[in-house]
Amino acid sequence: MKNRSTANVLWFDELHRSDVDLVGGKSSSLGELTSSTDIPVPYGFATTAHAYRHFMDATGANDKIKELLESIKDYEDSDELHNTCTAIRKVVTDSKMPADLAKTIKEAYTELADKVGETEPFVAIRSSATAEDLPDASFAGQQDSYLNVQGADDVVQRVKECYASLFTDRATYYRHKQNFPFEKVALSATVQMMVFSKASGIMFSVNVGTGDDTKVVIDSIWGLGEYIVQGTVTPDDFVVDKESLEIVSKDINQKDIELTRLPGGGVEEQKVPAAKVKQPSLTDEQVIELAGYAKEIEKHYGCYMDMEFALDQNTNKLWLVQARPETVWSQKNKNKKNSSSTGDENVGNVTDAKVLVRGLAASPGLASGKVHVIADPKNIDEFKEGEVLVTTMTSPDWVPAMKKAKAIITNNGGMTCHAAIVSREMQIPCIVGTTSRGAAAMDVLHTGDTITVDAKNGIVYDGNVESIVAPAKKAIQPGEIAGNAEYFAPTATQVMMNLGDPDLADKYSKLPADGIGLMREEFIWTSYIHEHPLYLIDQGHPEKVVNMLAEGISKVARAMAPRPVVLRFSDFKSSEYRNLKGGDKYEPHESADLLGWRGASRYYDPKYINAFKLELKAVKKVRNEFGLKNLNVMIPFIRTVPEAKKVTDIMTVAGLVRSPDFKVYMMAEIPSNIILADQFNQFIDGYSIGSNDLTMLLLGCDRNNDTVAELFDERNLAVKRAITHLIKMAHKDGKTVSICGQTPSEYPDFTEFLVQQGIDYVSVNPDMVKETKHNISHFEQRIILDNATGRGRQDPTNYEW
């Protein structure tokens, strides 16, 4: 039996996604797809982290590297960083590969040749770092890859060069900024059968431009896929509806060059034949096939996925060559409906502003500033904080300049190019591929020009267009959060904050929020646990649910203490639970799962009650073992009064009993919650209005259905009357009312209505805390003044039933 922890090589079918510590994110993911799914993956093997550490120890490279890194005085000095990293890589490449390790790699290559029936097969060798693809740090792509490698000796040499690539300028800088000591990172080399690529590309199981997770985005080009990431070629872009697998949009771009394999090894750039330049690089059938794979992979992993594919020139077969968790939108658990933008909407108030350039909206945001055009990365030290970076395309070497940029605009690139990915991660407005929209940014924009960048719609305007940029001032600036001297007047209506990602709790705890009005438990499931609770119970690992939930919840409660935190128990729909590992066995197929087995109806159901008890144990652990008494809970989607009794009875048996220091709230999102509030009051301490579901059920509009989207309006009189009635009935029995829907974040006039009606709390997204705090102070002062002068500010509409 092979000892995996000391093996120097492991084959894909010996690996699973849990083996990140052994072979890194890329290799473990390829192993997971090979060993646990039917997704077509080119076969191969991976050298292990043990092999890397054996190399570093046997050659004495570790001590030399540590000394060189400690000599760096300023990581922002690109020359100093470059010279030091060059010296470090030379230390690695000049070191001789230990004989036993070289022998093992050569034997594995020979075995791979036997498996595929070729004497010396061509392989792709990609670096897979053990710290890449973490939820909060996108290390993927920071190390090098080598394509079309042939022969055992060349494979050994490229593996050593992969080791050296752990210390490229960009990888070293990135680790430093993410506070990762180099000793904690090991490198695996993935050695994989090379696909003779006719076309290739990248796809995401979420629209990375908008966060719309009902769509799959596929970018493809002719030849090898490296030119997509580099932004050398602007790819064809396809958007596919995840449910129906129908192509909802396609954007075919001019692709003049491609990177191709050479018969004797290596790769070279070639011109694309004229007849193919403007032709789609994938057929509709191939796009749909890929989208199906993306959907299946996302379901298997239980999170948004970032994937790479290749289309074989000889067989016309599609292969998946990489899959990893997506690292940006996976962290943005936004409870809002996202929509794609065609580029011209929502700009009616600026019709007189001159449009200079159009492109792809790659990272949403709004900014105005002075242009700085840089054609060569050697000049990035000239770039100053707060300028708008304009260039042909970025690469990892540009990161020091990118992090200073107010916005980024590129001539080339698609939604999955380097500029797009890094901008989304850094939350910098970014427009790419302007050449494909009519004019290259570098031909139109000049250093010193003042422009306005609308990266929501992919438009660059001349000058500082205040009517566009003013809303952008709502955005939280890191400096504001860290050291804020801004004054916020105390208000009777408290301003709470919605939060999904526990890892953001420390960052946002410095905002002037009165607590967390809605902590969404679902984020912990999809980002950390990934497995269905009943599956884990059957596997004998219920403690995983308790421990991981408690860990995530405690991060938020600890960061916000002593301010209150309200945790909403799990509110997945059956289709969402089914996406967790093992979920198929336990979840029904519901045609309308928004109205199905969700919320309270699960908690007392004999089929699910044991899973709910694990959630209760996690809450008890946080409150009793960790001592975080500021944690309270909320029950979602309670349809009937008897349901409220059943769930609170289960909580009582579990030792979670309402008391002055432990509050139990319920979501008010069903008409029955409003109509029977006087009866629900006996079981809870207060309500939190879920305006999305409440509006849907009051107006009969499916909130996920575009055909009735124009009728869906949370400010409808029916919704306002329902809220007014709830506040009145809750206050009669001393219960509080909050709102945690999106509406107060989007409509200040709706917030004013809520204040007028006497709502106790308004819970908004972090980027709206400060503005809402100021708004509420203003509204309350105005109400006091109007009442004192006898004018009043009653809405002419009667909100009483």
C-alpha cells in the first residue's frame, strides 16, 4: 500500500479535492474530477508537496531563499523585487534534482506513455501550489506552466522550473501581500496529457461580470488557451442559461493570432487563416456541452467554479483541463437579483456626455480620474496612486500598478483575462476589450486626460461626469474603515448590517453599524462545508457541521462584540441543498422550490430534524463554549403559527430558550406572518422583514422570473400597508421589527417611510451603512421638526388597513 504522505508522485485517480496539502489546488481538483466524476479529463500524475520539500531540503535551497527574501527592503520597488527573485530562481534551477526524485518522475512519465500507447507522449506541465485557490486568496495562475513537453529528461527539467516559478516576481509579491510565508507553500507539478487544441478557453459557473449565478460564461479562442489569460486575444464570449442550457448571448470577436503546438515540442504564435478570423471558435452544440459540464462540476463541488477546457483538433472532443473554486463572487453572498448589462441602459441622465470608448464591463464600478497610458510594464513605477491605468493588457507583473489604480481600461481581453480577474478581486472598476467594441483605448485616451469610467455598462466618458460618479461615493474606502473620524449622530432607528462571509467580519466591524441584523448561514455551507448535513450524519461525521458552523459564526460574533448578531438558520431551497455533496439522496425535485421544502418546514420534519439539531448545537457551542453571548437567532419561512411552536419547542429541548440575553426572531416574508402577527408574537422576540419574498407573495410575482420583473416592486402600496400593520401589531406586544431586504439599500425614500412607521432596525449591506446612518438621522430630525411645527409629513396614502 502506497504511503501517500511520503510518495513523490500520485496519479490523478489516486487524488481527491481534499488532497490540497499533498498536491495543491490544481492537481487535487484534476484528481477529484478524474476519480469522482465522469467529466472528460486528460490523464496524468502530480509530483507531491513531499517531493518539493525533499528537493528544497536536499539541495539546501530553503536557507538561501530565506536569506534573499529577508534582504528585500521594499516590495513596491519593482527593480529590487525583480533582482532578488531572479537570484532566488537561479538558486533553484542551479540545484541538482535529487537522484531518487528524478528517477521517480521519469518512471511515472514512462508509465504514462504506456497507458496512452505512445513512446514519448507530449505533456503539459503546470504548477499547483498548496496555497492556491483558497477562499480568500486567489494564488492560481501565479506560477508558470509549460506546454508541449516531450521526453523524460525534459519533464524532470520542467518540474524543477516549476519549483523555481514559485518565486517569480508576481508570485513572491502576491504571497507577501497576502501574508503567506514562503515556507508554508509547497509546489506540485501537474504532468498531464497534452491536448492538440483546435480551440480552448475558460468558463465560469457564474457570470463574473455581474455575479448572476443563473448563467454560465464561456470564453474561447483558436489554439491554446494561454492567450486568453494573457489578454493577447479578445475571446469569443458566450453566456448560457444554467437551467435551460440555452445560449442567451454570444459575442464573436476577431481572433487574428493563435498559440499552437509545434510537432517537435514547444509552441509558437501563428496567424489565424483569414477564413477563421471572425468565425466562432466553438459551435453552439459545443458551447452547450461545456455549459452542461460546468453545471455538473458546480453541483459536485457545491460552489461557483472556474474551469479551463480544450477542443481536440483530431477528435473534436472537449476536455476539461482544470477546475477550481471561483474566488470573487463566491465571497459576495449578495441577496439581490443580478442582471447582465448590454452597455447602454441606466445612462439616461447623461445623454449629453461624450462617449470616448466602449468595452466589456469586466469588474463593475464607477470612477473618475486622470488617465495614465502605459505601454510597457517596465514603466509601471511611473504610475501614481489614484490614476486610471490604460494599457494593451495586464499580466501578473502589473499588479503593483493595478492596486494603485482608480480604474483600469485595456485594449484587449475578455471577461476571464488577467485584468478582469484581478480587478474583480481588488474591486477596481475595469473595462477590457475596447478594440472589439470599435476603438482601442490607447488610441483614444491620452495621459493626463480626465475621464469617467462606467464599468457597470462598459462606457468611458469624457471629463468628470458628476451625475455618474456621485453614486460611487457610497463605496466604502479601506482607509475609511481603518481610521474613521466621521461623526454619526445617534438615532432612535438602529442601523444594522447584513453579512454573509465570516472572513469579512473584522474588516466591516469598524463600520458604525449597531450590529448584524442578518448573518446568512448558507454562505458557510457553500464556501466551507460543501456537504449535505444528512450525508455527513450518514458518513459518521456530524461534528464537521457543528465545528465548521461554530467557527464561521464565532468569527462574526467575536468581531462585532458586544454588538448583537442575528444568525438566520439555514434557508436553502431543495435545489440548493441538492447541490451539496450527497444531496441527491435526500432532496426532492420541486418544480417551485421557492414555495417548497424550506425554512421552518424542514426543521421539525422527521426526515431533516437531526440536521437542524446540528445547527442548534453549533449555536450553543458559540454561546456557551466560546462565551459569545451576543449571538441571537432567526427562523426563516414560518408558514403557520403551529410551525412556530414546533420549531421553538425543538430549540427549548436543545437548551436554547428565549431570555433577556438570547433573542429568537422570525423572518416576516409570508402574508400569514403579517395577518397573524398577534399570534406569532407569543413565540418570538421580533421580526425581520424579508422584502423580496414578502413582495413576491403579496403581488404573486415570482421574484426570479424576468417576464414579470416590471411588476415586482417592494414599494407597492400592498407591501407598505403590510409593513405598517406588522409594526403596529408587533409593538403592541413589545416585539421589535427590522428589515433585512435589499430595498432600504436601494431606495432612501423607502427608508424614510420605514422610519415614519416606527421601524426599530434597518439592516443594510456594508457599503450602505454610513449613508443609511446619515439618512436616518436626517429623516428623524425632519420628523421631529415637522411634528413640532404641526406640519407633519404623512404620506397622502392611507397605510392603515
